[in-house]
Amino acid sequence: MPGRRHDVTATAPRTSPRRQASNGTARRIDADEIGLDALVGHAGYAVRRFQIWIFQDFIRTLGDVDIRPTQYSVLTLIGANPGLSQMAVAKRLGIERARLVHLLDSLEQRKLVKRVKSKADRRSHALHLTIQGETALAKFKRLAAEHERHVEAKIGKENRAQLLRILAGFT
């Protein structure tokens, strides 16, 4: 879709690079043949590669409803905590305020979220799902559950549960 940011690491084509043969000429090799050296032992590299797979599957699974992972996170947080301020959402999800404002603008244009001037602080807005937003979020959650089944199929039920336990300290 126009206007979307793309993660180049997630969308880079898997072309066969050239590797120099012993006689000095280049030969094509498959990407899977390229050695990763120390990257094999780096947790950050492995987590990032898995994150790319997760995001691609999420986007594929929720593609028909045009919801990205961050949008889903924001909608879910607002749905579970009506009346949160933009600052509270940004802080809890670790999203830059400027990026959140843009994201909320798009969700508001789609009539999924509404901003209501806060009664406690006139400088801030309380965030709420619209009726349409509540209905849409229920559908998004069903599709996200399907995505989680894909994750489980990829790594196994016990590994998924263990992964969530390990990562719980970072949420």
C-alpha cells in the first residue's frame, strides 16, 4: 500500500550472491549456503530473524483487514484500557510520541479510535475505541489468534510457551 514503511531486512529478495571461486571468477551460490560465522551465536540476530518471520506472517494473516502489528498493539491496549492518554500508550508500548500521533491519526480516519479531551488535563486526550473499533478489534483478535497458531506450528507448543516466559520480563 502507498505510504507504508517497509523493513528492508524483511522484504529483501533472496537473490543468489556471487562468491569468488578459487580461480578468481564469481559463481552463484544460494543464500542458505552463505556462512553466518559468529552471527549463529548471537541471540539478537536470531531474535531479529524470528521477528521478521513473525511480522511477515502477521501481515499475511491480517492482510485482508489492513492492520499492522503496531496498530494492533495500540488498538488492543486502548480496548483494554479505555481513556488512556496518548503519552501513556506511547510509554507502555515503547512508541515514539510523534509516530504514535501519526498512527492514531490513521486509526481515527478509519473510525476505529476517537480522541476525547481529557477532563483532568486539558492538554491531553483520552483514547477510546469507537463502536466500529470495538467490532473491528474483535475480528483482529480472532485473526491474531490464527497467527499465533502459525507461530506454534513453526516452533512447537512448548517452545512457544517457553519463549513467552523468557520474554515476559521485556513486556
